Amino acid sequence: MMKRLLFTCTALFGFVVTSANANNFVANDDSVATALCMAVASDSIDTLRDTLTLTRVTKNTVTMKLRCNDNRVEDFAKKHDLSKTARLLGLSLETNTSIKDLANNAPKTIYISGSR
């Protein structure tokens, strides 16, 4: 049952997600945690909702317990400017002030793994 769920989730959302800032997010494995991190990285409300439904995980569990690339979901969303999924999870990206180098817009490939 769990393998079918992971396969469905992976097939539905793919292994590579490209966000609005042109970074490529690539899943390191096919765990539920990584699927949730990929859904957050998609910056798509529909994708995140569907993944939460398929995996039967609550938004509260994601915000309180899930770690993406050894970062809390809030920090992960801030780092990659994932405003849509952060808003759905009730996270605020407005709390920190930072300076971004706008000239450094080269797309990067970021490998994602979820907490174990």
C-alpha cells in the first residue's frame, strides 16, 4: 500500500520541480518526506494540497516536524522564496531582512531529501 502511494505521488509530481526562480529541485529518494519537500519546493498550492491528501499528512505536521535538506520547512521556504506554499502552510516569509544579489540569477540544481 505504501509503495503504491509513493509511486502515485512520485508519478503525479515527478522527480524534478522547477520553481519561479528557475532553480531545479531534484528528489534524492522516493520517501514520503522527500515527496512532501518536493511539493513544498514546487511552490504550487494545488501540488502541495494533493500531496498532503495522498500522504495523509497534516499541514501542522509538515510545519512542525518535516525537515527539508536538514532545514525546517519555514527556513527552506525562506531560502528558496517559496511564497505560495509558505502561505498555504501558514508560514511568514516576511520576518527576516536579507540582501539578494540580483545579478546572480543563474539557475541551480538543488537536490532535496526529507527528514527520516
